[in-house]
Amino acid sequence: MNKIISTIRSRPPWFYLVIFLMMIAPGVLLFFVAEGDSQIGMTIFLSLIVLGNSLTAFS
Amino acid sequence: MMFILAIAPIIIILVLMVGFRWKASRAGGAGYLAALLIAWIWFGINLETLAYAHAKSVFLIMDVLLIIWTAFLLYRVVAEAGGIDVLSRTLPHLTSDKGMQALLIGWIFASFLQGVGGFGVPTAVIAPILIGLGFSPLSAVVIPSLGHTWAVTFGSLGASFNAMMAATGLGWEVLAAPAGILLGITGLLVGIAVAWVVGGWKTIRRIWLPVFIIALGMSTAQYLTVTNGLWNIGGLMGGSAGLIIGIPLAWIYQGKNKSSEKINWRELLIALAGYGVLVVLTLVIQLVPGLKTALSQFKLGFTFPETITAAGYVVPAGPGRQLYIFRHAGMILLVSSAAAYLIFKSAGWYQQGALSRIFKSTGSRVIGSSVGITSIVMMAVIMQHAGMTDTLARGFSNSIGWFYPAIAPWLGALGAVMTGSNANSNLVFSALQLRTSEILELPAAIILAAQTTGGALGSVAAPTKVIVGASTAGMEGKEGEILRKLLPIIGVLLLLVSLITILWVYLL
């Protein structure tokens, strides 16, 4: 666990790649769930984007 | 109260980046979270509006990132082959006059490098060359830092200008001409500033004529390129025009010690081949009848419904940013990179493992800033949909009023200093500048030209760029010394841009 945390803190390129995909893919999907008026879908995908931003800001 | 809340995410980014030295990616994430919370609690944004805002932002982000990724890829393709080294070796042999060396390398070549690469490359490449020619490390950092500013907006293959178009929804037909004019004037001003750094008024008096001729050539080339729809190669064409004009002028102003070394023109032409392909491809797409329409058949994008917050702020229905994949500047850059790679490969300029090194260095260089841009664009679009941008614009228009045109470039500069780039500044502030100019009934295109010119000037004083410059000149830990020299000059240039903007808005 400690090894994973220290790797994330060193911010290797793959960390940024994962975060980037975590924000972009749900961003596109949000359009479709909003069109379908799915409250659960919107909550899940927005949470993923919030999590991605939280990880970049505070990890 | 609402004004303070609306400006809080921007202040948070500023404080974290400047005060706590956080990277843009980290500070952007914090700014995003602050914007989301404030929009939710105080501005009454609902889940559906948030969902559409995020989906809209993805297309803005991809529009900007496709250019940034592929522009850096092309730069790496050329640099890995040694193309940048060839240019760096050749130019100093043309003149031994210190003033002309500074103009040719620190102004023209820096502008050319900004046109094709950007991302701090001009200062990183040029500072060591100038030190090798006998300039002090401080001057070696300050000269290219100033020299490339005017080419920032249309440099990096138009990434900053594209960001402004994406954030405002306005096309190049509206934005290019005023930006081309204001940046062109700035080009002359930074040429004079470069001469001043070399030797004060004495040097300006000695080389004012080449400064004027080169500035006129570079600015005109950039203006004509961008006002004909080729905004992605505006900086490249400006820099190229500078090289075409500057090289003969350097021969005329050779100084006392004439160089006996012969220039290898074949080598120079191969080194420039990658960018030659880019120019040709861009021209072909723009000029061959029917080709642009054929390439525009395939596009990605959504049409968004009207959204309304609990506070009653409405964003009307309409199409979001459309991505025309096959005629996108990023696609042209990708094809140019492939063509350049094949040219260098067939000329035997690559060593083993070059392709892997190109992709690795491109990926590791752009991925961090991509996350930062993603967070900042998402933040800006949330602020727009929540009515926060509108609140800021109304606050500025009420408190500053008629004097706003003079403030516009300073806002752009502030954005660039805090986010590290002109593109980010345009993403954060362009919508605000547009809305404020609408409320005050000012010409939006001129205000946005002032925004991006200020952003271009401010970007060189961004802590990240200063650190890059200091490290390449062996001045680690002396960043404050560089800023002390750089900031007063940038301040004077911004004052002049403010003055020009206010005169342009009210008198012309």
C-alpha cells in the first residue's frame, strides 16, 4: 500500500494518463445519461470526474 | 458577496500556483473542486446542467489538446533528428555583431521556435546558445523570453488562439485581424526591448532600422496568414519571414569579426523539411477547391439543450464545439510529423530507437499539462453555466466601466502568470472578457485581442517558464534575479498595450 501511495505521489506519466481518462471518458458519457435523464448515471460519472480532480489536487 | 464567491476559484488557482508553487495540474484540480462547490451551493446549478457542462467541456478540451499533443510530436520528430541543433549551429555564424546576434537568435529564431513548438522551448534552446556567444546568463534568459512573446498566441501551431476561439465560440473571421494587429505592434516593441537589453539606447540607435524592417516583415506575414484562415501556422510564417529577412540583414550588419565558416544549405533545408511539409499541407487544404468541404464531412459533436440554474441563469440551446477530425490542425500536424519522420529517416538522420524516444518524450511532456488543461476548462465551463462568469463580468463592468479596455490586457497577463500559459489564460478569461465587453457595449474582438496579447506577454513571467529558463542557463535558485529584470520590461510593454487598446476602442 505504502509503495502504491509513494508511486502516486511521485506522479509518473501513467498516473496522469489514468486521471485524464477518468475525466474525459465520463465527460462524454454524461451527455448520454443526461439525455436519458438518468440521475444515477449522472451522479456516478460526475463522481468519477470529481475523484479524478481530487486525486490530482490532494494526492 | 456573489462576486467574491465567483472569483474564488480563480484566486485559489493563483494562490496555489504562485504562493505554494503547485503545478498547473494540481492547482487546476483544486480550482475545479472550488468552482463545483460554489456553483452547487451558492449559484444553484443542478445535476443536469452540470452533466451538460462537463460534456460540452470535453469537446473544448479535445479541440485544444489535439493541437498541443501533435505540435509537440512534430517538434520532437525534428529535434530527435538533430534539426533544431542544425539551426542552432548555423545562425550564430551569420554575424558577430552582438545586437544583431540577439535579434537573429533571441528574437527571430525564438519566434520561429515558438511558432513550431512553444511550451518553453524557445528559452530552453536559445539561452545556452547566447551564453556560448558571450552573453551573460541573465541576458541569455531575458532576451529569448522577451523575444518570442509576440508569437505566443499564433505559435505552438495556434494552440492559444484556438483556446480563445473554443472558450468564446467566436471564429477566426472575427478574432484574427485585431489579434494580428495588436500582436504585430507588440512584435516591434519586443524587438526594441531585446536591443535595449543588449546595450541600452546606444544599441537601439545603432540597429533601429533592422529592428523596424524585421518587425514589419514578421508582423505582416503573421497578419496575412491568420486573416486568411491559416491561424495555426501564423507564428510559424511570422518566424519564417523573420529568418528570410533577418539572415541577409545579419550579413549586412556582420560586425568586426567576419565568420569564415561556410553554411551547409542542404543540411539546413533538410532540417526545415518537417515544417515545410506542414506549411504545404495547410495551404493545400485551404486552397484546393472542394478539399476542405470533403474533409469536413466527418465531425464529432453534440447539440445541447437549454439549461437553467435554480437562480434562473439560462444558457441557451445550441451546438457545442464541433471537431472536424480530418481537417483539424491536429490531424494536419500528425500527417506532417509522419512525413517529416520519413524524410529524416531516408536521409539517415535518426539513430536506433528514435521512434520510441520521440513518443516517450512527447507523452511524458504533454500528459501532465493535459490534466491541468482538462481541470481548468471544466472549471471555466462550470463557471459559465452557473452564471459565475456573468457575475464577474457585471462586477467588473460596474466597478471599472469605461476604463475596462485598459484593464483587459492585464487580466490576460494575470491569467497567464497564474496558469503558466497564454492558452490557459484564454480558456479561463476569454468568456469573461467577452461577456464584460458585451455588457459595456465595447468591441469584443479588440478586447479579446488585448486579452491574448496580455496573456502572451504575461506567460513569460509565469513561474514555470522562469524556472525552465533559469535551469538551462545555469541560474538555478536565481529565478528572482531573472524576474527582477523581466518584470519591469513586461510591465512597460503591458502599459503600452493598454494605451493602444483604449485608443483603438474609443478613437479609431
